[in-house]
Amino acid sequence: MAAVTPDQLHGHHGPTGLMRWLTTTNHKDIGTMYMIFSFIMFLSGGVLALTIRAELFQPGLQVVQPEFFNQLTTMHGLIMVFGAIMPAFVGFANWMIPLMIGASDMAFARMNNWSFWLLPPAAILLIGSFFVPGGATAAGWTLYAPLSVQMGMGMDLAIFAIHIMGISSIMGAINIVVTVLNMRAPGMTLMKMPLFCWTWLITAYLLIAVMPVLAGAVTMILTDRHFGTSFFNAAGGGDPVMYQHIFWFFGHPEVYIMILPAFGIVSQIIPTFARKPLFGYASMVYATASIAILSFAVWAHHMFATGMPAAGQLFFMYATMLIAVPTGVKVFNWVATMWRGSLTFETPMLWATGFIFVFTMGGFTGLICAIAPIDIQVQDTYYVVAHFHYVLVAGSLFALFAGAYYWLPKWTGHMPNESLGKLHFWCSMVFFNITFFPMHFLGLAGMPRRIPDYALQFADFNALASVGAFGFGLSQLIFIVVVVKCIRGGERAAARSWESAEGLEWTVPSPAPHHTFEEAPVVR
Amino acid sequence: MNTRTADHLASANRRLLVRLAISAAVMFGFGFLLVPFYEKICEVTGINNFLRPEAEAGARAATNTQVDTSRTILVQFDANLHDLPWRFQPVQRSVNVHPGELVHIEYEVSNTRAEPITGQAVPSYGPQLAGQYFRKLDCFCFAQQTLAPGERRIMPVVFVVDPALPADVSTITLSYTFFELKGRKFAASGQGARS
Ligand code: HEM
Ligand SMILES: [Cu+2]
């Protein structure tokens, strides 16, 4: 892909200080704010997780009371999903999509500013709910009825926070769809688009389709709580299981919302460090689209234990297994891209290969959960906890780190410190597995999730997992050091910061000037 | 980019924005639509009809695998009064049941006097050994019964005959005797016997 880029080095103009950040409509500023926000939320959610692990270090109750423990697990999930992972990907989209498709900014710059600035108030509502009478909601991140219909006012705050974050996501998604569809540089056809843009385009459609359904579900909880409706209230003729159906209609596409952009990032990085074009570009696009479409037909695999008829169980079991096929295509293509490539393992590539390895393990445990008779055994045990942390931490989060190390030169103009980056990777990788691998055994042995105390035979694996968790948490501080060092200085990054990186983003100088592609480049 | 194409792009963007925003609004409505939709599915397929159990009757009903259909026991019902001015009789004289089957029968009692009276029924079985195989899940004999003047009452007995009932027993007689409790209105000080 060759491009003609007018070299523009406009500085920033307009308000300064706090007002600059409050009023900015620049996609790079907004992308940066998204990432800082999500990293702060990542650390907050991490503190909750470490409190959970401290309590679970030994059997019995030492650190927190059961009621508070339930608030911790609930808020950890909500903060990580809606505060850390999702905004981080939106931040990447804001920064990179215009640069990758040769657009000067996002389609609706003002709306972009709103999408971001809705998030901090939502986060304040969510975290503030710890301090209201009764504390934060303790119904689990899935907010199952009837518990969520009964909780105190912390639940109402969580519902409002979800509404606000949902609106923010929908606005962000609309912006991305319009930008990708209408703002591409001349010659950049859809099938020439970098895979990160493709995965985000499809993710954005998923967001527009399912975030409103979540908003509807929590609105029903709200009206059940305060306005006398009985959607989920059995005493009034409602059905609590109905909530699970509606929630997972959102929930399963949501897990793909959190992983598809990660697939995109990895698909950018692997070819760069294998020095080969991506193997099977078109099949990657089709695989992404089929994952997205299939994700609407598998929601009840989260509900195998609710007494579904056998025909339903079989349908959802096979449909779920079907999703593993396009996912497998992707893994195959990444490996085939590396096959006989001139591989080097700089930090971004380390994270990306680590991602493939560990994410695939999470995919396999997902397949095991998808087998209805097995899932009835492991549902709501630590086995499921292990599964979704393998796909979300080692999947989404590792891909985010891979992307951050990959594009930091473009963002800051300096190369990130290689040895610290590698240390960060290896510590994360080792401690991640120490934390979550034993959870497979705990789950198979029957340890239930979301319980502050456990039977004595689970003690050793739990102690091990807690040690790993603290190691993992501390390892993340290395990332702060790397980023701060990288902003302050370091080896100057060239426009094409990695030897064989392809794409329009590498044709603009590093750091990317405030305004890029004011004059659209021509892609041949 | 000249202004004409810029204007063109801006209006194309706006059109797409409106369309996507409408899709989001429609999906919000769709979330609510899922409620009647799922209800309809459950109704059509007969899943989850816990509000109308009669719809589950027939082949779809959960079958009790503990029922021993190879045997039929005749259960006869008897009612006696011990010095009590009441009328007391079973609604049905006898039923044929399979061991393991859940059976629901009723007794009728009425107070012929112009004053409230408290009584308690005590069951007995013939043959006597059948008693230990006769599992009552609910019985009016579990509690004292206070009847207002002239009151008539239908009272349930829900029971299962244990499949372990010895093979030579083919008829069981369940007999209740109502005793008046001493002190009449002071039910708490009563000495009603219980089986
Ligand atoms: C091959 C692909 C996958 C399959 C077959 C699969 C299957 C499943 C199944 C059957 C469950 C329900 C387990 C239970 O509750 O008993 C589950 C739970 C879960 N999965 Fe996956 N999964 C896959 C990939 C993913 C990915 C990519 C993500 C996210 C990035 C993900 C996130 C989750 C989460 C968060 C839960 C737990 C939700 C909860 O109950 O709180 N899964 N998965
Ligand atoms: Cu799922």
C-alpha cells in the first residue's frame, strides 16, 4: 500500500490547560483520554480483584465480610468490562482508525468529545455507589434478577452508570461506522482496509445492535424496582429466567465486542514482525463477520442449568461449537503468517504471540463449557472463571498491551524501552498463568465462584492463585514506567517505527502531528 | 478537498448517522419486545408453564418414576367422633391407589352446636402395620381444628403409600377419631394427641 502524504506539522491551537481537554474534538486527544481513563479504571478494578484474592488466600473470613465480598466481585466485573476493556479499544479506534484509512479526523468530532466525557461521570456513579447506604450492587456483573430487583440504591446507581456508558458506547460506535464507511482515502477500498478497521467496523455494528438491549434489560429492572412493573418479579407474574435470556442476548455478543478489536490489533502486529503479508486476509474478514453473526445465536450456553428442554440445549451446544470454527480460522491464519516468516520478537510481537498461545487455551475451555452435560457440572464454578479470564485477560488485555507497545512510537515519538517491555510481558505471562491455571482444577473439583469462603481441600490452589494475582498486579506497574519513560524521551522513532510495518499510519511522522491527512492521501 | 465534496460528505455522514441512531432506538424497543416474544415461545412449546400447570397435563407432565403400577391398593376411609357434637365423614369412601402415587382426598366436618368447639383428630390404621408405610404429606390431623357455630369445613389429606408396603397388604383402612379438647376455647392448654 503506497500513499502520498502531504507533510503537515501544524501545532495545536485553541484553548489550553484543562479546557483544552474538556473541549477537544481532535481524535488523537480523545483517543489519549480514552486510554488514560481506561488504564485508571483497570487499576481500580485491579485493586478490587486483589482484595478478592486476599480474602481467598486462605479459607475462612479474614479480610472482608461476605456482603462486601459480593460487592467486590460485582464491581470488579462491571469496572473491568465497561470501564477498562471497552473504552481502551475505543481509544485505540479513535487514535488509529483515521490514521489507518487516511481520514483527517472522526466523522463527528463534537459527538466524539461527548462520548468520552460521558464516561467519567458514569465511573463516578459506579465507584461512588460503594459509599451509599447498603453499598454497591452485589448481584454479580450480570445483574441477575431477582437479586438485582431487591438490592439497595447502589443498584440504581449502577443502572444509571450502565445507561450512560451504553449511550457513550453507542455514540462511539456510530462514529466509527460512519468514519470507516464514508471517510476512507481515495483508493482505500473496503477489502484493502487494515484488519483493525474491519474488526472495529463489525464490532461497532454489534455495539449498536446489543447495547440498547442491555439498556432495555436494566431499564426493566429499574421499573420492576420502583414503578411496580413485573418483568422479572415472579410474584407479579414475571419470570426471573427471562432476565437471563435478555441479558445474554446482549452478553454473548458483548464478549465478542471485547475480543474482535483484539483480533484486529494482533492481525496488524503479526505480519509486521513476520515480515510477510497477513495470510488469508479475506478469510479473516469473513471469519470476523461470521463470528459476529453467530454470536446472536448462542446466548443460552450461559443458561444450560436453567432447565432448558433438551432440544434447546442441543441447539445452543452445537451453535456455540460452530463459533469455534471461524475462531480457529483466525488462529490458523496467524500461525500461517508466522510460518517461514523472518520472525523477530520485539515487545509487541511477544505480546501478540503470547496472546495467540494463551487465548487459544481459553477458546478450548470455552468449547468444554459449551458441551451441555459438562457445563451443568462446571456452571458457576471456578472453571468458568478460568475460561473467561483466559479469553479476556490473556485475550483482550494482552492484545491491548501488544497494540500499545506497537503504536507507542507513533503516539509519543519515542521507542518504548525494550527490556522493560519484555520484563512486563514475561512477568504478566508467568503470573497470569500462576493465577488462573489452578482455577481450572478448582472448578473441576467443584469450587463455586463468587463465594468468600471455601472448603479446606481448595486451600493450596487458592493460595497459589492469590500469590499469582499480586504478582500480576504489581507487574502492571512496569507498564506505567515504560509509558512515562517513553513520553519523556528515549530512542527517537522514525515515521515507520518498525522495520516492515505496513499501513498509512506509518507514513506520517512520529509522533503523529496534531492534524494528519487534512489532504486525503491516495492509496494505489 | 473542495467545499462541494465536503458538503456532500457531511450530508452523507448525517444520513448514515440518522440511520444508525434509528437502528439503536429500534434495538432498544426490540429488547422489550423480547419479553412477549419469549412468553409466546414458552406458550407454544409448552416450556415453563409454571403459572398454568394444567397446560402441562398429559404426556408432557413430569412423570413420577417411583410409582409401582403393578400393584393396586384399596384405601378405605373411616370417620369417628369421640363424644363430640359434630358431623364428620370422608368425602369419598375409598380410593384405589398405586404405591408411590401422590393421592389427595378430603374429609368433611361440621359443627352442629351454637358454640365454637376445638377438636383434634387422631388417625389409626388397619392393619396396624400399614401405618408405617402410610406417608401423610398434609393432614387436618396435624393441627387442632376450631369450628365456629354451624361451620362446615372440607379438610384435605395428601398421602403416598410407600412402595415398600408388604406384598400381602392389599387393603388399608384409615380411620380418624375426633376428640374434643379439654377447656374448649383454650386450645393452647389442650392435650390433643398426635400420631
Ligand atoms: C471458542 C470460543 C468460545 C466458546 C465456545 C465459549 C463458550 C462459553 C460458554 C459455554 C460459557 C458459559 C459457561 C458457564 O457459565 O457455565 C462461557 C462463559 C463466558 N465466556 Fe466464553 N466462549 C468462547 C470465547 C469467549 C471469548 C472470546 C470471550 C471474551 C473475550 C468469552 C467470555 C466469556 C465470559 C465473560 C463468560 C462468563 C460470563 C459469566 O457467567 O459471568 N468467551 N463461554
Ligand atoms: Cu457466551
